[in-house]
Amino acid sequence: MAISAANCCFSVLTSSVKFRCYSSSQRHLLTSHRAIGSLASNPINDKRRPSKRGSSASINKKQVAFQNKSPGKSKDERFYSYGDRKGTGKAQSMAYKSFGMQRKDKKEFQLDLQEHKAEPGNFQESAFLNAVVKVYCTHTAPDYSLPWQKQRQYTSTGSAFMIGNGKLLTNAHCVEYDTQVKVKRRGDDRKYVAKVLARGVDCDIALLSVENEEFWEGSEPLQFGHLPRLQDAVTVVGYPLGGDTISVTKGVVSRIEVTSYAHGSSDLLGIQIDAAINPGNSGGPAFNDLGECIGVAFQVYRSEEAENIGYVIPTTVVSHFLNDYERNGKYTGFPCLGVLLQKLENPALRACLKVQSNEGVLVRRVEPTSDANNVLKEGDVIVSFDDVHVGCEGTVPFRSNERIAFRYLISQKFAGDVAELGIIRAGSFMKVKVVLNPRVHLVPYHVDGGQPSYIIIGGLVFTPLSEPLIDEECEDSIGLKLLAKARYSLAKFKGEQIVILSQVLANEVNIGYEDMSNQQVLKFNGTPIKNIHHLAHLVDSCKDRYLVFEFEDNFFAVMEREAASASSSYVLGDYGIPSERSPDLLEPYVDSPSDERVAEQDPLGDSPVSNLEIGFEGLLWT
């Protein structure tokens, strides 16, 4: 139902891939749809990969999850985040495992290589295994099709680990839509209530705390190690499916590169390993031979043509997450440059652009919401990033004799940081500065606050389009036009949303419109709609006799204003709905200056991304 991360953002794979996240009851295949640049955080000499979801005791065959379809991709290849789930319900959940890092200083989390080292091959007796705990999470996901209510709750199990200062680390998908989180230590029969302090959806990491001091008695936090080398031994620890006690699997590091994170639809550094990662392993630590934590297990790759491919979030990404939280008191996310780039491998293309050396990438598009939109132009060639030369394939030097995707450099930055770009414009070299910020998604992959916005007007239910809504409704009912906009359109300004008529609650005031569903509303009484809050404001301030909603293909829905208002109480009563709008729409509407740039969308959704950009390896978002 959703396009895989690898398919949409950076066309590195020629066949469809999906990351699977496992949670305590194998919810579903969490497939990322699109991701624009942000990677890990550490020197240019480190790199890794990911894997998702936790595991639980019993898995129902009916809970094996649905698969998000990707156009033009093989249905046999999937990246999965694993979580072992119990219970029923429609909500999509995942449980992941976590590992820890020690905080050496109040401002930054550092890697400590001196303590808690273990003898190679002696993991069973190692004390640091006691820092790995089992996570029990109760999830209550929103019902995006019926946004005034939630879905039936379900439970899942995953893994986590202690990082000191009363905190634990796990995967974000392990505690997604949490209503209760509990943790249990190895060898203990008591569960302790945990609180989610921060959740990094894009990097699939969550920070937990346990206030009960008894939980921490005799515990020692894990220590972080450096980025491993290829063929280094790796041990994955957690509480996967198949038993209640701790599990240890071993393998080697197979690959380190920028990869797609299924849960967050982002591209960050990841470590690929061949050690077994099963439902319930999500959030658990991966160790080197010295007993140092080198990453967090979070997702696996499934294909008929491949096996034993698991992914670990490297400590560089974890450090970025923790430092971000420490700096800002909350998690702000990985930044991006906000440009679509084309490789310059062809000599004639470089000559035409007056690029003398074998380097640089061509700027093809710039996101309107990014700061780069004020600095870069289409046709510019980026040849350096903070004085690091960018190759014609969009890669930069990495460690001794390796290269890595250019986006890795961007992921080392924090939101609000400034980067200096060396560019060639019309044959002239110059340097420009760009402020890096997290990407603004026109159609979000995750809804902040947990509950979607909605407003009911005369039985017409309006809500913003989101990827969770698309997953619930299925692609067929959403329609190709909305899917195209969701996948390929860019936000023109911060706060822009695609507002759709989700369904019509039948009432005499809306006779003739009962069969309408999942259609984008473009205008209200002739005014282009910017977002759901703007629509609510326009309706509230309307004094006209009629409420006129204009949809695509010049379709109109008209109701008398007074009749629509009078019908509200009847509609709410008939359908058992507590309120005609979500709580956030009760707040006063503030028209931001950037909203003035909104332009009427063209009938095709103003999609700036072509089919070529989906499956061609010469193009990449960053």
C-alpha cells in the first residue's frame, strides 16, 4: 500500500524493497514511502544500517500484516521492521529493540571504549547482558478513517537497553501510539512502568525513563563503541519470538552505507549484518567482541533471492538523536538540504555545464519550503559541502578508501546548522551558505499529537491526507490522483496540507453527495484552501447563504449555511460522534506570512517528481 523508502527517495534499488519492523505481535509490513536527505551523525569515517520491530509470544496468522505495494517493484523483496504483537485491532504497530550509550558529560553523549569490555565469545556470563530489558507496550492507534475515535488497543513486546542517568533506548516503532509502556529486567519477575521522553520517527529511536529506583539497583549502562569494520564480529541481543528469556545471535558486519529506514521513511547510515534478527529483537543492542554496543537492531530485508540480511542503527545516528534531545529539550529531527540532484557521470553533460573536473552533482529541483530555495537555482552544480569535494556520482570520501552518499554529510548536521556549499553557476565558481532544517512533508508519514484533525460540516467529513490514512483506506479507494500527489508533490509553504472529503455521513442536508469519498477539496466559496485549520476558519467566518465546496474536475457540493449548521447536532447524535471538530481546530486560526505564497494547484497535483525520478539511479533527493 505504501511505496518503499528505497523506491521513492534515493533510487538505489532497481527492484522493490521494504523494511520490516517487528513488534510483539507482528503487526504489519511497515513500508516507507519517500525520504529526503538526512543521515547519521559522526565523522566522515563511519557508516551503518538498520532493522525494526520487537517480538512477542504468539503470532496470529491473520496478523502477519499487509504489504505496501510499490509500482514497478518486485513483490518478493521487502524491508521489514519486526515487532511481536498480541491482541487484535487495525492499528499498525511495531516493537523494536534498543541498546544503550553512556553519557560522559551533561551536554554531549560520548563513546566510551575503556570500561565494561568483555572477553570475546564470553557473552553468556557477561554482566552487561543485564542492561538489556524486555519492553511491553500497549498501543492505541488513531482511526484515520473515523478520526474522532481510536482503534482497538493491542499489545507488543520488544527490547531496550540501559544508557545511564535513568534512561533506556529502544526503537520508536516499539512504542508507537503507546498508552502504556512497561519494562522488565533479565531474571526479574516484576514489570516497571516506563515513560517515553522522546521519539525520533525518522531515525526509529525512542528514549525511555523509569522513575522507580528499584529498577536500577545493581545495573550498569552499556557503553558505545566506534563504527565497526567490514567482517567484524557482531552479536545481537534481545527478546525475540520463541521464548521469554534473553536471546543471543552472532554474525559479521556485511556492509556499511546509507540505507532506507522503513519506519521513518528516511535515509540514514546503517549497518548490514548477517546475524539473525527476529520479531522482538527490535530495540535491542548489537555488540562487538569487546562488549561495546555498536548499534540498535531495527529492521530486516526479506526476499526470495536473499537471506540473513539484518540492519542495525549505528552509534553515530544514536549519538545524533541523544545530542539533539540534550540540546533542545526535545527531538527536532535530522535536517535535509531540500534539493533533487542528478549525477554528472557523462562527460558531455559536465562540459555543457562548464564543469572542468570530474566532480559535482546537478541541482534539478529545490523544495519551496527549504532555505536552499533562497540560495540555489536549478542548473547549479554542487561541487563541495563544507569543503568536502562531492564526486560526480553524488558521493564523498568515507574512511580510508571508501565512498558514501553525499547525504551522509548533511546528516551530521543539526536542525538550524549552516552549511557552506561550493557551486558552479554558469561556469563561475562561488560559495554560498544554506541553513539546514528537517523536511516539510506535504503528506506526513506520521501525525504529530497522535490524533488526526477533522471537521464535520453538514455531514461532510474533512481531514488532511496522510500516509496512515492511505494505508487504512487502501490505494484503490484513495484513487490515482491523490496517490500521485501524496507520493510526488512538494509543499509550497510550511503548513500546507491536502484536505480531503473523507466520507459523507448521510443526512437530508447532503442528499446527492452520499457516495462521495476521498476527494480533495480545492476551494471554499472561491477561496483556495491551504490546510484543514484554514478550511475551518473560512467556514466559521462565512456569512454567505450557501456553503460551496469545489473539488477536482470542477465538481461542486453546495449546502445552505443555516441548514448545514442546524443539522450538526442530528448528525453527531445519529453517528455517536462527540464533537463536530477535533480539539486543535478550536484554537484561533493564525495566517502565517508564508501562506500568502499559496497558489491554486493544477488538476494533476502540481507533481514536481516525474516517473523518471522514481526508478533512475542517476537522481537522488538530499
